Amino acid sequence: MTERPHPVLPRDIVLVHGAWFGADSWAGVAERLCARGHRVVAPDLTGHGTRAAESGPHITLDDHVRDVVDAIYANDLHDVVLVGHSYGGRVITRVWAEVPDRIAAMVYVDAHAPVLDGGGTTVGTPAHGMVAFDGFRLDADMVGGEEELARIRAGLVEHSLATTTAPWHVDLPADVPTVYVRATGPDAAPFEIYAAAVRARPDWRIIEVDGPHLLVFSHPDEVAAAIHSVALTTRSV
């Protein structure tokens, strides 16, 4: 068997945001990864962030998968460390199935992960085909002040329920390096079912961070460090 070479910086990293937020939720993490020499791409999923005007119950998981696949091809990315936060875990799982030859490693940041029979849980209360933001801590202390909190809240968009009811489970091969970054704060309790399943899997690695579910805002140093460690230790595809 031919041994795959170790990666050379810059490493291609794709960051996929969760429900309700846009790609700018990754700003702090992306800044730290870029400072370490990585090439970072964080697309806005259809209906979110800069694409909020497209929001609606017609949006499907397939749309979001296509957004990420298109970003990988448009930026000619290879040996990608593919990262998803929360709902973004569903997206990156399906993206891997579409372009496995482009993906070197997977990182799930307190996310839905393909480790449960039946797919797992959906968080939020749907109404009229959309799910409103609810149940997770988001305050001034975790985002750097009241002004930033107001900006972030102004950018929140209801999330299409159809994206959370579509099939998404894919069995990742054991030779794909896969890491779960687990938030241990009380508001992250709905994701413990994934973390518990990961702990029982020798082919997954778990990194625990003492913080809320929205680690991308509250703990960018720790999240970036976890992703960086994966980027440095993962061999090329």
C-alpha cells in the first residue's frame, strides 16, 4: 500500500455553519485558522447570512449540500478538512458522500453526526415549515458586547424544516479521520446522544470544550486549535 504524504500548509479548510446563522458565525475561528497559515472557505448556505433573502420552507438539505460542493469546486479545494457546527454536521456528512476524493478529514463541532441509528434529534419548534432560533445561549458576554450581540441577532434567519427531515445518515469509512468537538455546557445537552455514541467508537476522536453549544462564538481559540490539530495530523487523500 502506498502511504499518503503528510499535508503541507496551507491546508484547505471548509467551515459549514449551523441553523439560523450565516458563515460569519465562523469569523473568530476562521481568523485564527488563517493566522496559522490555512486556506479557509466558509460559504453562506442558501437562505442564510448574505443569502437571507432566499430563505423559505422550500429550501432542502440537498440545496445546502450543493452550496458546499459548489464552494469546494469553485475554489479548487483538495485534501479538505471539512468542518460542520450543529446542523452543519448533517450537511458535511452528505457532502462527504458527494466528493469523498476531495475530503481528507471530518470535524463535527457539537454537531449532528452519523453515529446513531435513525439519524438523531432535531432541535427547535417548527411553525409553517420554518424553525425559529430557540433554546441555546446567545448573550453579550459570549460574543464580545451588546453591539455585536445586536448585529448577530439581526442576522438570525428562521431555518427551513425540510432540511432537518431529509435523510442524511452516511456511514463514514473508518480510515477517514473524524473528530467530534463536544461542548459540555448545559444548553448542549441535546447533542450528548451524539457524543456518547462517539465515545464508544474507536475510529472517532473526541475533544471536549467547557462551553455552550455555540462554541464558534464563545470559544474560537479552542475550536480553531482543535481544527488545526486535525489539519496538521491528517494525511492527504
